Amino acid sequence: MNKILIFAKASEATLLIKKIYESFLNIGEFHIVYEDDEIKNSFEKENLHFYKINLFAYELYKNLYYKDLNKIIIIVKNKKEAEFI
């Protein structure tokens, strides 16, 4: 099973999560780190895991890196935040 970590802060992240929710849930497990509540909305499934964490708080989400991930997707508009992640 694919394990995918998504860092979502841009408004486009909501579109990606909606597409995953509608079409791709059966291909893996998705861990989504977000800051704004609008990103989570009403997406509730057993293989969607949401973590409301500041993207600069590495200590809070570093354990997610050890979940035997297949992919990491970063959807952040701020270049400094993206480089930090």
C-alpha cells in the first residue's frame, strides 16, 4: 500500500485533497499536514489522516517521515516554507 505525506497550505491543496477523496482513496494511505481549517473541510475516511501543525514546527511532524513513505507532496506558496519542509 502506498503511503503519501502531503504538506498542504495553498488553496490548491483543497482541490488535490478533494480529487484524492473522490478517486484515489483505494490506492493508499494519505497523511496530510495542514494549518488552515478550510483544507480539512469534511473529508473523513479511514485512510485520510489529518494533522493540524504549523509547517515550521518540524519537531511536531518529524515522526511522519518515519512511516515508510512512498511520496512526499508539498503544496505551499511560500518558497521559504517549502524549502524548510
